[in-house]
Amino acid sequence: MTSPSRPHLLGVLAGLFLAAGLVLSSLLLTRTWLKVADAESITVTGSARRNIQSDLVVWRGTITVESATLLEAQALLATQEATTRAFLSAQGVTNAQFHPIAIQRVQVRPAKQAADDEDGAEAASSRFRLSRTAEVRSGDIDTVLAMDSKASQLVTQGIEFTSGAPEFIWTKAGEAKIEMLADASRDALARAEQIVSPGGRRIARLRSAKMGVFQITPLHSTQNTWDGMNDTTSREKTVTAVVNASYALD
């Protein structure tokens, strides 16, 4: 009698493994239904998600000057601030707020002085470094971003000007949070019903509900934190609300 061919044996083995897998899956599913059937309650997590656009941008830029005397530094700062205000206005930004002036006294050592010169401390001179930050908060995000892209023009005019990355904010998070938590609660109920119905049980009532973290993340991002994230780096965002709910079963 001839032995079965190798392909035939592989086919038989594959069929046996598949059958075993189906049986195991059936047993696990049946076991899950039995647990549901014996349980008095079920706890699930529901979520709601929205993709949104930021409606506010916060932009900051800082002017820095340095001079031998405080009066000279103040005069130079006033001149450069006037130039900066004119630039912002020309770009359509008219609501800039300037923070109080920060004053720093710095020690300057002459470059030719040796590091081990015993009289170095006496030879060092003082200079005054002044800085002032302009802040813009606007719902006209496109205008502010267009201005930010041209801010280097101030540097070409001899102004030591540095700007930070714009912050993008969604101001409607508070009012949307209530709606999204309601959506997350409905999602939790739907999940619970899907789980218990194959086991022949029904949801009787809500036993408890707890609000989970409220996350505002960059669009399509998987970032999250245990205490909730509020992203300000991305103009487009994803907002997620989570509810943990426990239901009594009939």
C-alpha cells in the first residue's frame, strides 16, 4: 500500500488545525456567554470622538536689545518696538499686547583679556539687556500664520526678534464636553447590550457611571495621557470623551 503524498498530509494537518481552532473559539465564546448569563452586572467603556478645527491662535514674539547704559537700552527698545508694531499692523494684526519690559544686567569681559588674569573681575564691564514680548490672540488664524511667516523681515531690519511656535486652541471644548459625554454613555449602553444579548440577558438599569479622561490630541494621533491631554501644537485635532459604566442585568 502506498503512503499518502506530502501535499495530502499537509492538507489533512491544516484541516485538523482549523477544526481545532474553530472548536476552541466556540468553547471560549460559549464560556463568555455562560459568564454573562451568571453575572448580575456588566461594566463597559464607551467613547465618543470628533475631529475639529482650532478656532483661536496664540502667537508670541520677543524683541531683545542690549546697550552700555539703561537709558540707551530703553531708547533702542522703544525704537524697535515702534518698528515691530508697524510691521504687525501692516500684516493685518492690530490687537497685539506687549508684556512688561524684562531688564537684565550682564557682565561682559573683554575678548583680549586672558582667562587667568587676576584683575579680570575689575576689567569686566556691565551692560543692560532689555526684552519685551508681544502677544497676539486671534480667531483669524490664517492672518496670524501669514504674519508669522514674514516675521524674519524684522531681523533684516536689525532687530533681534524671536518668535515661538503658534499655539492652536479650541475654545468650545467646555460646551462640547457635555454632549460628547452623553454620546459616550450611549456608546457604552450599546456595547453592553451587544455583549449580553447572545447570553440571553438584558440590561435592567444603570448602576454607576464614571467620566474618563477627555483628550484633545493632534488629528489622527494616538497620543494620550492618564489625566487627559490638551494639545496646542496642531490646528486640526481629534477630541475623545470616555465613560466607564456599570449596568445591572435582567
